[in-house]
Amino acid sequence: MRDRLTAAMTASHLMVAVLVVAGIIFAAIGAATGTVFYLRLATEALIFAGLALSVDILLGYNGLLSLGQALYFGLGAYVSGVVLKLVPSFWAAMGATLVAALVVGIVGGIIANRVRGVYFALITFGMAQVISKVVYNTRALGASDGLIGIPIVPVDLGFITIQSNSAAGFFLVTLAVIVILYAVTAYLLDTPFGRVLIALKANDRRVPFLGYAPLPHRLAAYVLAAVIAALSGALYPMLRGFVSPELLFFATSGNAVITVVLGGIGTLVGALYGSILLTVLKSVIGTWTEHHLIVIGVLFMAAVIFLPKGIVGLVRPALSRLVRGEAGK
Amino acid sequence: MNAPILELKGLGVSFGGIRAVDDVSFTVDGTGVTTVIGPNGAGKSTLFNLISGTIRPRSGRVLVDGVERTRIRPHRLRAIGIGRSFQITNLFFELTVRENLRLACQPLETRSRSFLPVRLSKQTAERVEQLLARFSLEENAANLAGELSHGEQRRLEIAVALACGPRLLLLDEPTQGMSHGDTEVATELIRSVAADVAVLLIEHDIGLVMSISDRVIVMHQGRKLADGTPIQVREDPKVQAAYFGHAKP
């Protein structure tokens, strides 16, 4: 018989598969009708889904609320932007971002993982604020204007090359990157390493007595989250052609947390659905009123009170039982 | 070469001027149940925390197999053969029963597997199943630990502490809050465990202490008051004074 965690994870995979199929259909319709605006909006939703995914690694699997995940998202966007202005290569930008995220993630992780709970939230918030102010005041990075004039990037996949200004093409590239990031995360969290993380979240006093040192596990999860956030951020300048310092601001981190809570904490797939829901809501409500944040805020509170496992929590338990039932036969 | 598994030498610690544990020395070796008893605040749990490295002693030494382990970090205990349970049920409620045990057995596996899918060597998988059977938890193996009854959780707690094959098991009030029937089952289990490993136990229930222990250590106000067989200890006038408040010259 399959155990519950693996069954729940399989249920998440099924929901991602549904998303991928829907995404491909959406891209086909979009390409056929030439609706660039909605394809771009969906691409942006997926990019922010990657950021939310990284928040869920920390919040859902480590029990740590990061209020500064924008630091790594912005890091990815700026590194990618700078590299793309020098060499317009998709792979060079992603590679440089990966290296930068590993280095900064390890340093940030050593600092932030000294503390737990509220203090972790405050330290991550503080680190992100410091870096955002530094970038905001650095002329070489465009200061308050951000990085502008990022060229169109050819994404060379070996058998086909997709230009980043092709709305449907780049949407599919983004979908692929986010699904890969999801797959890597889901895989790692379903290994013995992932189980130790869940154990640490549930009861960090007991874990050392089982023979595990907590810090290396927490640090690894933190670095993983940093890399996921940065690689998602690296796609941003390819989509928009510029990098705004606002990507580093608290609003970005806060939105990612709201996304995860709406989607479902500790489900991974919730980050993806949450981000799509939030982006759609913002865009739809935004056409009626400019005070769309009020609606988002009310929804957030409603989710916390009525849907503690988010929108994914409405579907996944049933799906999970189905998966277990099949395995039991 | 034949140093005892655990040897405490003059162990002491104070909290804000109060001597929680004061100059405690004893050794534990071989198999059987050694129970530490004493009124509330006698320093029993503090003693456990000192042995397992959760608290640093101010004076004295802890030797394991004759090797100095006074300031050991908790995650190293496992490797030197010490398992521990907690007074408050301390399980992973979000994990399944099997997963709780698997996690406890996992350090037996080689380190290089931690980023491969959850698979256990046949040997470890068998050990998990044995533990499930021994502690009558098979039916609940795929359920979350948080869904078990209190008695079942306490049993799982002991199973987890035992999972990695320790030679010394520290059990902090294993039957606390159990029903009468559950306590009897747990007593049987602890007796059967003690056939193979040394068990150091903290317990309040005097009836249980007398039936389960091979040796009893009485603590009072941080000090060791008496040490001997249950009968010797029961008849010790100092113990009677501490427990029943008889005036003593």
C-alpha cells in the first residue's frame, strides 16, 4: 500500500498534468486567435508561480515563513537581465542565475537559519529590504528606473528555437521551466531528505535524537528555495524586456505568501493554481476598480479562515484517496 | 575495555541559583530496567537532559563506554547507541506511523541515499515491519501518527526510540496518561525490551516502578538519595522520609 504522503504527492502531480494540458490548449487557442495580452498575462502568472513555489518549500515543508523571497526572485531577474544585455543567450542567463542563487542562497541561508519562527520572517524581510535599497540606489543597475533595453532572446532548445517575443512560444517555454522546477522540488521533497524536513517542521526537538543534524537539512531547503525563486525571476526580463526594482520590494514577497495560502500550503501545486487565480482576479477586478487589493485582501482572509488547505485542499484529498484506493486493489 | 555503557560522575547543574541536579553519580550497564524516581522537581528530567546533551552540565562528566561524552550534541547520540523518548508525546503527527518508524531507522542506511526516492534496504524495511508487529501497530501503519489514540502514540514513541537498535534506552515517563490496560501492555513491552538493552526510566507511578524495575534510583532535591533493588529502596528510611514526610533527626 502506498503511504499517504506519496499518495498526496501523486495527487499533486495529476493536478499539474491537468494544468499542463490546459496550458497547451490555451497556447494553441491564443496562437490561433493572436491574443498576445492574455498569453503574456498567463506567462507572468507562471513566473510568479515559481516564486510562490519557493515560498511553499519553506512554509509548507520547513514551517518557515519567508517575507523576503523577493530577494532571490529579484536576484534572478537582475542577473538574467545583466547577462542578457551582454550576451543574448537563454542558457547563459539561466546558468549565471543558478550560480548566483547558489552562492547568495548559502550566505543568506546561514544567516537566516540561525533563528526560527517570527525571527526567521523578520530576518528574511530585513535582508530583502537591505538588498532592494542597495539596488534601488545603484546607478550601474539602473537605480530606480531598473534595467531597460533587454534584447529579444532566442531560446535554443536544440530541435527548435523560440524567440522570447513570441507570445505563445515563450508561454510554453515558461510553462516547461516551471513544470521542471516543480518536478525537481517534488522529487526532492519525496526523498528521505524531504521526510526529514517534514519531521523538522512537525517537531524539531525530536529530530536530533533520531540522529539528524537539523541545520544542514534546513540550509539545503533554503538554498533549494532560493534557486527556484531565482530561476523563475530569470524569466521575467525575457518576458517584459526590463527589470524593475519593484521586483525586489516587499509587495512581491507578500504576494507570493498570499498566493501560497490561497493555493494551499504544503501542496506545491497550490502555488501554481494560486498564482493563476490571483493573476486572473487582479486583472478582472482591476478592470472594474483600481482598489482591487481590497478584494484580494478579503479573499486572503477568507482563505485563511474557511480554506486552511487552500483551493487545492478542495480537490486534492479526494484525488489522494483515489490514488490510494487504486494502489490498494 | 569493559567500561559500563553509561557512567555519570558528579553531574551537576543549576538554574538561577537552584541546584536542579547536584553531584549525581551512578553507572548503568548490561540489560534490565533502572528507574529514576523522585517527587516533582527532584531533577529527574533535568538529569535526562544532561545525559542526552540538551542541557550542558556545570560540573561533572558523562561517560559512554568509558569515553567522555559530556557535551555531546543530541544528533550524535544515535551513533553511540543511545535512544530517547519524551515525557510529552513527541511524534511527527503529520507523518504516517510507518514513516515515523522509517525515519527513525533511516540513519542505518547509507548517507548517499538521501536524495534518492524513498526506498529502504530490505533489512531496514523488515525492521520497520518487526517494530510495527511488536508494538501492535500494523493496522495503523499507513495512518497519520496524529490520528492514533493516546496509548498507541505512547507505544509508537517507545518504538521510535528503539528503532535504531540502541544499547541504552532513555524513557521519560512512558506510561504517562495511559489507561490501566494500556499501561499493562506498555509494562510488558518495556520488560521485553529490557531483555536485550539497558533501559533507564523515569516514572511516577510507584506501583509500576516496583513491578518493572530491577534497580531503583531515588532523587530528592537534585541529589541521589538512594540506589538499590526496589525492596531495598522501599525500606530505606531516608526514602520514606522524603516521600512521606516523616520527621528525621
